Amino acid sequence: MVNSIPQNKYADALSRAPWRIFALGIVAALAVVAILMAALMRAPVQEITTLMYWLSISSLVSLVLGYILYRRGLARSPSLSLTLVLTYGWAGLLTLANVWLMSEQMFFSKDHDLILSGILLLFAAIIATTFGIFVAASVTDGLRQLARTAQQIAEGNLQARVSISGRDEVAMVGSTFNEMATQLQQAAQEREELEQMRKDLIAWTSHDLRTPLTSIRAMIEALHDGVVEDPNTVTRYYKTIRSDIIALNDIIDDLFELAQLDAGGLSMQMADHALGDLVSDTLEMFQALAKDHDVTLRGEVAPDLGLVRMCTPKIGRVIANLVSNALRYTPDGGTVTVTAVRQANELASEVIVTVQDSGPGFAPEDLARVFEQFYRGEQARSRADGSGAGLGLAIARGIVAAHDGRIWAENAPEGGAIVGFSLPY
């Protein structure tokens, strides 16, 4: 349970209207002087009035100059300690100036000099204290803002921020506090996204597992109950069951491999291998599937590619994932092209592999998230058919990162999607 911070309504009122401090101080000082002169010195009304006149002018001038000094200089001070020291110095100057000015203006008998001096000192002290209270209220207002904003954040309002101007320690704390609040807000958003991803994982994985399991169960029950007796149908059922079991196994393998990538425990046995051969093997593996969907598979490998240091099975998995994903979204009669080239510059040399399809491409809002685990775009490339668990690109990103490479996705100007990755050469 969050304890609320006690509020001081009087301090808040003064901080919202600092001129009230000046007004109250002047009125209190004049009232005290008038009462003491009438009670102790038994001064005539005319003398008291004259004194009040000059004291009013002196106090207003002193406080206006002090206010200007604070707003023009002390409020911009880089140190709270320096601000307070200068405030004390100004208060002392106020005391001396007011006493000297009043002593020059008033002409009382020597018997009353001591009392008059005491009254003037008391007046100057009240005025100086008033200015000190004003500065203290201005300084502590920032601290109260910090306390109120911290209370709002503790109650769940992560958008709350403090507005403190200046360069002193309080302003620095306010700036740091706002940065902390921003980080807390970002962390909360990330937690919400992770929670949503967890829910999506449960929903999508359940769907992807349930679909082949339901199919397998229905066909096994049909075979067990003797509903299907035609040899050709029985053979077809067995082939479908085998295909569904392979699909289930692929999903489980994807989940396991993704868990290894997240834990940093994926085994990478690096060796020099011909990347061109790996591209050819992958294209050969998907030729039958491409033919079934009337999709043309093409490969373009640069002749100077040479050997690349990599974990051959894992990079083969990356290329297979990208080709499989491209085939899934390429319409009948379309084309999927795999290219592998060498690119060198002054800083480094790398091998770039791209897979381009002639499908609808990525929705603009999906481009930044296509490599997230379990992310499925809601637009053109969504998995409405339920095929795959949304892990292929996430696994590809993890494997490429383990090779100190980079991976990206973009839409081709002529249409279709391009997914590519690079490896150090």
C-alpha cells in the first residue's frame, strides 16, 4: 500500500504566489514598528506616520531589489549552497541599509536613540527574514514538486514529470528524476508487451499444436474403427499422419532452439564452408514444394564468393527458414530468388544473402517487428492459415547474431519482400 505524502496547504499557497510573502512581511514589520513606537516611545501620530512612510518606501525598494536579484541571478545559481549563502548576505545588507536610512531620516531625542535603533533593527530583521522565507519557499517548491510527482508515480501514473527550472542541485535532481520516470515508463511498456507476447505464445502455440493433433486423432480413430478400408485412402491417411507428426516435431524443435538462443546455450561449431553449395542444397530441398505451388525458385551466387567461416547446419537453417517463409507468401506463378554476394569496403568484408519473393510484402507497421518471437503481422503477411508458429525469423535472427552478423527485412521497390542477412567474411 502506498502511503500518501502529507501536504502543507500554507506552504503550497505561498509557493504559488510568492508576492504574498513580501506583502505579509511588510505589513507585519510596519505593524510591529507602529505598535512599539506608540507603546514604548509614546511618539506622536505625525512622527509615527512619517516613519511608516519612509519604512514603507525602504521595505518595498529592498524587497523589489531582492526579488530582481533572485530571479536574475540566484535562481540560475549552479549550487543550492551558494544560493543560500548569497541570500544570507543580502539579508544582512538589507538590515544595515534599512537601519542607516531610517537613522538619517528620523530625528528623535537622544533618550530615545536606543529604543529607536532597536525598533529599526527589528524592522530590518523582519524584512530580511521575509526575503529569506521567499527564497526558501522558492527552493523548497522544487522539492515539493519532486515529492508530489514521486507520489503520482508510486500510484501508477508513470507519465507524471516534474518541471523545475534552474541549474542548481534541485534542478539536477529533477532532471535525473524525469529520466528515471521515462525509463520506468519504458520498462512498464516492455513488461506489457512481454505479457502480451506470453499470452500470444500460449494462444498461437496451442492452435498450431491442436490443428495437426486433431487431424491425427480423427484419422487414427477412422483407421482404428475400420471406417476407412480402401487401401489407397489408408495409405493417404498414413502419409497425412506422418506429415502432421513432422510438423509437430518442427514446432517443438523451434521452441527448443529458441530457448537455447535466449539462454545463450546454442552450440556453434564453426568451420569454413562454401556458402554457394549451401544455397544450392536449400533450393533443391524446396524444389518440390515450389513446383506444387507453381512458384519458380532461382539462385544467384557470385563466382568469387569462396569459403565462409560459419556453423553450416545453423546457417542452412537460416536460409531454409527464409525460403520457407517466402514460399508461404508467394502467390501461384510467383518467383522466389536467393542471392549470395561478397561485399567489401574500407572497414570490413562481408557476405550478403538475400531472399526476395513476389508476394504482397510486409505491412509498414510490421517491418520493425518481423523478427520478434511469435510476432504475426495483422496485414498482408499474417499467418491466417495457421502454418508455422511465428518462430522462423526470430530463430534466424538469433543464429545470425551468434555469427556476429546482421539481419534485416524490407519491401522491394518493385513489390514483394526482401529478407537478408550478412556474415563477416
